[in-house]
Amino acid sequence: MLIDRDYELNFLEEQYKNKTGSFIIVYGRRRIGKTFLINEFTKNKPNIYLLGTREIRIELIKKFSMKISEFFNDEIISKNPLTSWDSIFEYIIDKTVNIKNRLLIIIDEITYIISVDKSFLSIFQKYYDTELKNRNLMFILSGSLINIVYNDILSYSSPLYGRRTGNIKLEEFKFSNVYRYFNYMDMKKTIEIYSIFGGMPYYLSLINSKKSIINQYICPGNIFYNDAEFILREELSNPERYFTILKLIASGKNSISEMANIMEYRTNELSPYLDKLASMGTIKKEYPAYAKKRNNGVYKINSNYFNFYFKFIFENQEYINEFKKNIIINIINKNLNKYVSKIFEDICREFLMENSGKIINSDIIEMGKWWGKNRNKEKGYDNEEIDILGRDLLNRYIFGEVKYKNKKADINILNELKRKSSIFDFDNKLYIIFSYSGFNNDLITVSSIEKNVILIDGKKMENLLKK
């Protein structure tokens, strides 16, 4: 089931209509759906699909030679495989001199080939520049090892720099896509699934929504159990420090000073590891919305799947390996609601951005979260957080609070939000309260009188998502 890839498919179709050579890079983390997207695009189109693997150079060339000869029904080459990258490209050039129907050539997991033999890029560049770009061919190169994609393919120093006619970076599904994927399943359960597995298409395809989500995750036979480590080990040599960093971020120790103190590093020693994880897209650094100084940043794990793994699974694997699953299940269940409530904040911010026209009759142009010191409060009690802080096209400032508790939000929530908003000297304020379980009558009455107070419960979110 292909969801939320319309833009990518349309882009590929436009490139396919070109009369000269096209060269597209498709990249993104493993399990993100690159191969699925390519397969969907290539349906009913003449194509040669070549899969890079971690094999020695000569075996890769032999395998590619067999696949290409199979497409051209060439028994001579199938019995006498080609032996060099040059001979591969020269063979393609010879076979496509007068080709009428556009031919797709897909090289999937190109990063595995590069990790074995970097000369492939220079050789491909030579033949693409001299012949292939003028043929009725479309090349799609796909890769999962993000650092190799950035450093060896997309960078200015790459032999392929300036050759590609487009690139697509696949991201995880948003919550709204996951809700659609499960065909509008009970929203609370969808929120839990998204909080645990994120928006990774492959993981979502393996989930049995009728069974316990936690039991499926921690079953050693399932891919979820240790795939996080497998993916990271592919990109990182000596990954132990990186795992410790991810564990600390997942536990809430997410400033560089906190991590450095716990790991007994200086901050400048820790920075390269954080930069590496950030370049891979595994983490990102966030700053308070409207912060005048960017010295209060914290790190956040980008994927809910990785976040859940390093918060609950990474240090508790011995319980699973020793057949004491109940211990880790109790740990997860005890802390799950608090964990999900933090993800629900992200869901609500995303939901508000996507549906702002229906909720506040205007587009939101910037949004984030704010945290910092309230100079009006006593020192030691002056830390404040605002779940949503943004601005719309009408220059209204949006202050929002998010609640995931199993009880209705009351008037105190609104009063507290107004108090925190006084930190900012903004005019024209809107107050938006998300409460999954709804609102009590007093708060509903106030919102009907004060037109700058907007209430959104789980039911309203469901209704808008279904539309």
C-alpha cells in the first residue's frame, strides 16, 4: 500500500517523459520504502534492476553482467560474463544506440557498491558524460548509507556532482499517513503504534494491529527487536559511543553539557559524534521558538522507533534473552503513557500545521516549542515550557498546550497557558488547547465566549484526519 509518495512518483514520471538522459538519486534510511517506491514507478516500464550487495568487485560485475544480458536476451554474455565496469557501460552504450522505448536502469543500494569500489563513480561519470546522457535512458541510483550518499554522491567533490537531474530523499510517514495506512483504526491505538514504530513503512507493514503491540516489538524473532542497532552498525565504526549518546537523549539527558558530564567527555570531544549522528539524520538539534540566543539547544532523536528502542529496549535486552519478558513489559507499561504523551505533542504540532486553515482560518508560517527561564518567577522555580508557539499569516501568535491524560482538561489549563504567554510581549494571541480526552463544561463555556480560545479533542482530530 503506497501512501504519501504522490510527489515522488509524479516527479519520477516527469523525468521519465524527458527525451534525453535522466539521472536521479533516491536515498533514505533502510526500511524507508525506497525499493517499494521504485518498484511502483517501474511497473509496466522496460527496466533493468541491478542490486548492489556487499560482495567483492568482480562478483558484483559478474552479477550485473548476467542481469543486463538477460534483459537483452544475449546468450553469449550470459555464458561469458563481462569483467570490468568499463565493459558493462560500453555494453549498455552499444545496446542502446537506436533504442526507441525509454529504458530505466536502476542501481539499488549503490552505497554498497561504493563501499566496495569507489572507482565505480568515476567510471559511471565518464560514460554518462560522453554517451549515456544523450541516450533515451533514465538512471535511478538508490542508497541507504546516508553518510556515503552525502560524502560520495551529493557532495561537491563527488565525480557525479552536477550530473544528476534530480534527487529524492524519502522521509518517514507523518502521523496522518500512518492513520490512513491503518484505515482509520482506533486513534488511541494508532497514536501508540506511531509512538513506538514511527512512520517507517516496512515496520508498519509487519504489525498485526489486533495483537499486543509491545509483545510484537520485544519478540526476539521479529525485526523490530534489534534492527535499530543493525542499521546504525552499518554506518558507524565503533558505534558504542553513539549508542550511549542515543540512550542518553532518549532518557531526557539531551543537552551536550549533560551528556558530556555523564560520559566524562569535554563538550568539544563529544561534538563530532553528535555531528555525525545529525548528518545521518538520526538526531537533530532543536532550539526554543523565538529564542534570541541559540545557546539553549537540545538534541532529539528523529525517529520514534529509534527513540523507543534506546529508551526501553537497549539496556533491558537481558530480560528478553533470559526469558523474563514480563519484567520489560512492566517497565514499558509503567512508563508508556508518559512516553506517548511527549510524542502526542509532536503529533499535535504537525496536525495543527496541516489543518490550520480549518482550525484558525489561516496558514501557520512558523511553529515550534518554547522552553526557558521566566524572569518573573523565583529562581529555582523559573523553568517554563510552552508546548506550541507559532505565528500565522494574520500575524497572530499561537500559544498551545497539549494534554494526553485520561481526564478532561479544565479551566486551570487555560489560565496557566495565559500566564505563560505573558512572558512574551506579543499582541493578538490565540490559545489552542489539545486534550485527547476532551474538556469540562467550564472550559467549553469560556471557549464559546472568548473567540481566541480554541479547543481540540481526540474526536475533532479524528474527524479532520478522516476528511
